[in-house]
Amino acid sequence: MKKVKIGIIGIGFMGSTHFHIHKANTNAEVVAIADVDEKKLTGDWSGIIGNIGGFDNKNVDLSNIKTYKDGLDLIADPNVDMVDICVPTFLHEKYAVAALKAGKHVHLEKPIARNLNEAKNIVETANSSKGFFSVGMCIRFWPEYRHAWELYKSGKIGKLVSATFKRVSPSIAGNAWEDWFMKEELSGGSLLDLQLHDIDEVINFFGKPDKVTGFGSKGFRSDAEGIDHAVIVYDFNDGTLVSTEGGWDAAAATPFEMSFQIVCEKATIRLSETGYKVIWEDGTVEEPKPASEKLPTGWHVELDYFVNCIINNTAPDKYIGYDDMIAGIELVEAAKKSINNKETINIKWNKQ
């Protein structure tokens, strides 16, 4: 079977994570990487820091892998079938549009773009490209979240009462290229870069809310405009209570947390530091183990799925569509407006 030949642009935490996952995939072959840091092009990735997971990045073997300082040169490489883009958010539109126009298959790390206009431009380009396109909303693929989604959608646990999704990261200030995460104009702050995962899960589980109300703190780790921690409440006009919380204001030694609790009429689904559990109203407690040894994380599942789509020449239609990609950005921008203006925002959904 022919392997998918992959070029990765941006070797930071996510770029290195994707590299190791692709290297372990028998259907994939990393043939090129690109990064502005020439040190990384030698295989010295020891300075890369992330908030969850992690691989051995000391003296990475780049034998038989082309290296480029400019990602556009990698895109022009005829040996590259799929471009995996893991650059800072403000550069997403530049590289995604170029790769899609070149006819490459493109996996773009989340968020799709820095703002709504850029996101729409990428989607429009993807719609006219001969290559396949996906965005790395890995939590939709994360085994426990996916299991919870399937259980909720099955109707077996009854109607929703309340739900909260939480994502708390230690401070990552100073740990990335030019500290771009802490610059609101470049990253969009913790709302766009971090809490977007859970905002997207609200859309995935429950659809688009009518209103959002946000509360947040600004300028502690980030620049003056950067929101470092926020709580968002979503109004579906049906009596349910849905919220997300996330941020990166905690001290650097704080453990990373991603958790959720979904309370329904017949059962509560919970992911916490004590594990993943389905707790039924009659007292029965189940502890499903949805992750596999081969695909233990959402990163593994999403990348494996996309590579298989390319091999089978089947357009990706699983987990997340373009409309939801756009909706996530719209909700982030509405939540940010709510926090800054101290008001509830009514959502006027744009037709895609």
C-alpha cells in the first residue's frame, strides 16, 4: 500500500507531536519539515514544551527528511502529498490557503484561523481545492469525549440538565517562539487557543446557543488585551445550564486539567482526575475504557483518520464540518465581546 507522504510546517509542541504520531503510522511517511528556527532543522527539539502528553524530543532523527526554513518551499515540494500545518495561529491563513491552492491535502492545527474573515477565506479555498482539508479539533476525536457524545446522542441517558467543560493549563508564558501565545493579536488569547476546544464541544453536543455571557480576567500572563481565564455560560432557551471554563493563568507548575460533567435525567457522565465514569441514577457506576493502545489520544485518532481518507480517496466527513469550524470562531468572538462589554450577547448566526 502506498504511504501518504507528509510535510510538517512548524515544529513546536503540536508539530513535534504530529511528527511522532505520523512516524509511528505504517500508512504515513514524514518526508519534509519546515521551521524558521534552524536549530530545529538539525533535530534538536529539546526546548519544546507542551501542556499535556509529550514525546522524546532529544536528538530527533531527521534522516531522509528534507528540511526547509520557509514553509512555502515545503508546499512546493512535489514529493509532499499532505501538508500538516502547526504554525502560530496568525499564520494559518497564509499557509493553509497556499497549500490548498497547490492541490495538497491539508491538516491544519486548531484554531482554523485568527478571526472569522480569515476562517471563511480558508473554507472557501478548501471548497474549491482538489485536496482534502481538516482542522485539528482533537477533542472531538478524544476517546472519552467521543464515547460521551455517542452515549448522549443515543438518548439512553435522557434529556440534558446541565453540562460543564473545563480546560485549565499551567502558564506557558515565555515557552514559545517570540512568546506569541501571550500576544492577543497573534493568538487570540486563551479563549481562541485553549477554550475553543470546549466551546466546540458545546456545539458538538448541543448545537448553537441563542446567547452567551462571558466572565474573564485579562492581562495577567498575556498582554493587556489578552484574556487569560474565562467562564462562559450558554443559553439555549430551554432551561438547561451549559458552561465552559478555561485559561492559562495558573502557575507554571500547576497540573494540566481537562474535564467535563454532563448531567442528564438518567445518568451523569464525568471525566475528572479520578477517571472517566458513567454514573447512573440507580447507583450503578461504569468505567468505560474507550481508548485503544494504537490510538490512545485524540491526536492519534484524528491524524489516523485523515491519512486513511487520503489513502482511500474518501473525503473526510466525520466529526466536524466546515459550518461548525466557522461557528466555533463566531462563539469565541461573541464571548470575547461579552467579557469586554460586560453584557450578554445574542447570537445572530451567519448562514454558510
